[in-house]
Amino acid sequence: MTSTERISWDAASARRAERQFPAGPAAAGTAADSVTGGVADVVAAMRGAHAQVLSAAEVSIGVRAAGGVTRTHVRAALWEERSLVKTYGPRGTVHLLPARELPLWSAALTSVPAGPSPFPPDVRLTDEQAGQVVTAIGDALDGRYLTLDELTEEVVARTGPWAGDRVMPAFQDMWPRWRQVMHRAGWAGTLCFGPNRGRKATYTRPAWAGAGSGAGAREAQDGLFTFVSRYLHAYGPATPAHFARWLAAPAGWATGLFRDMAAAGAVEEVDFEGTPAWVAAGDTEFPDGPARGVRLLPYFDAYVIAGQPRERLFPGEAYRRALAGGQAGNHPVLLVDGVVAGVWHQRRRGRRTTVTVEPLVRLTARQRRELGEQAERVGEVLEATAELVLGRVEVGPHA
């Protein structure tokens, strides 16, 4: 489906901010009956919260949610009510996802063609071995919480000594061979994180494991179409290349998927700043724009990871200062009127945290007041008293 709609950057960024709540906290009506249910709604709107650093995910969610949500509410949603699940999501990285959407994520992520292995031939798993490992992980974790060492023992016992060979280079260490497909077990729904046991992470099998498996071709296609439509709802207009980058999927596969969706009338082509891009069919209403307001977003926040085109989201000096080799997320960012306009860092000491912000533009008096409120909100989410300091951020990326 082709449209003559012309969408400006200001209109697109304003809609993205509204739908993911950096423009303002989620309205009370957005949430479910409980606070933790509302947390899951916010994560659904973001299309997942990057959680390699859990405190960053807590801030991502907390600054968007209404009702004074703190890290305690996020953890309760994750470990008590189970409305969230911590697992491997887009790009094979750790994310918080809504538990109710896990079958959809599993169906979509397992549909992405695997790229070439980054490991030498003597380190790689064959396709058959990879399948054996994913099955062994699910069997080992069924009804149990295991640490990584315990899981290694179980996988080796169920497959063979080859799975435990410490041949995989990682973080100045050598990991057992089987771990190179650990994220695929998360995608397949046979593994997710459990509560820590002391300082050690645990893993378990979610009760809905395998919900996306065994589907027919039509059901799988419908699920994938739904997945893309929800991505476009949050981040559209977007091109197949934008979607492929967000998901770490082959560009050709993404192009074919969008072509199939266009043929089925599931997406609509628009003119986005002179470039053909796509929105979900019929979803062509945009604010007059631009986005307004000041926000502090943490490491690997969904808004900056998926926001495209990069040069519009990171204008001028922000492209150099707030990106790491073109990669978004390595710096927490100051967002002013929908674009990155600075970086920040917080250092906690007991019940207090110092929020140092380095603006790259001159802030008005109103924007300074909003920035102070944002720093306070970050402190509330982290259950600390925040002190705002304006100055140079000295720490490097992902510090």
C-alpha cells in the first residue's frame, strides 16, 4: 500500500515520544489494575527495555511510568508478579519483556535467519549441536533454577563433553562451547533469568516455553506481521534497514518481509523527509510537532537505540559526543525537544546520587527547571536523593 503522506522529522519524533512516554509519564489509564501491571504496559510500549545493566532498565521504565514507580516496583513485576521476564531479546542482548508477549517475541526472534558465526571452525557448534544444546537447556531448567555452572554440568551431561570445551573467548576468559547459543535458548522460550542466588545469576524455563514452536507457516507469518506492526507503531516511520539494525537481522530478509507485508496490505509507504519509509497500515496520524521537553534517558534506552535516522536524533556535536563509533546507547543522554542534546552520568553514594549533566546546547530557564525535575525523578526511581551538577562528564562510554 502506498500513501502520499509526507512525514517530517519533527512530527515523527513527537509521535515516538508520545507513544513511548519520554514526552510525559504514561497516563493512569495506560496501566493495568496494579502498579506492576502498568510497568509491563510501559515496557510493551518501548518494545522491550535493555537490561544488561538492570539499574538502567529500571530508570528507563521508571521515568516513563506514572504513579511514582521505583526500582522496587520494577523488581516486583519481574520476580513476584511475573508480569515481566528477563531474557535475551533484540540483538541477542538481555532485555526485560512483557511476559504476556513472550510467545510473540519468541516466534519473531526464531524467525530471523542466523548470520555467519563469528567463531573459527574449531570453536563453532554445528546446526545439529546447537539444536541439541537448546533442547538440553530447556530440559535442564524445567521447574528448576540453576546457576551457570550448574547449567553447564547439565548441558554437558545431556549432550556430550564437546559442549563443555572451554574454547569460546569472552571477557579475558574462555567459556564452554555451548554458551555461544545461550541467547538462542532465550529466543526459543526455553531459558530466562531467575532471581539471583547471592551474587550469582540463576536461569529457569518460563512456564510458557515453546509457545511459539510448532506453529504452521501461516500462523508464523501472522505473528511476524504483528511483531513488525508493533515495532512500527512505536518507531515508525521506518525503513527495512532501520528494522534490521534494531533487530540485528539480515537486511535482505527485512526487505523481503516488508515487501510481503506491503503485498498483504499490512503496511503503508510514506514519504519520511524525502525517503520512502513505512508505517502500519492506516497509522498515518502524526502530531504537528515537534516534541517538547527535557528528559534524561539511561544507557541503552530503547528510544535512542531504535530511533532513526541517527543523524537527526543525534544532531551536530551530539553525534560525536553521545555515540560510540556510531553506536547508540553507550552514553546516557539528555533529550531536549526530542533530540539528543547532551550526556549525563550518575554516581551513587549510599542514599544520595550525584547526577552530572553535560548539555551540548544552551538551556533556557524553563529547560533548566525541567532538568532539575528530571534529576529528581531519576533519584526517586533509584530510591535515592539526587543532586544535579552541570558540568563535563568525564567518564567514558558504558562506564
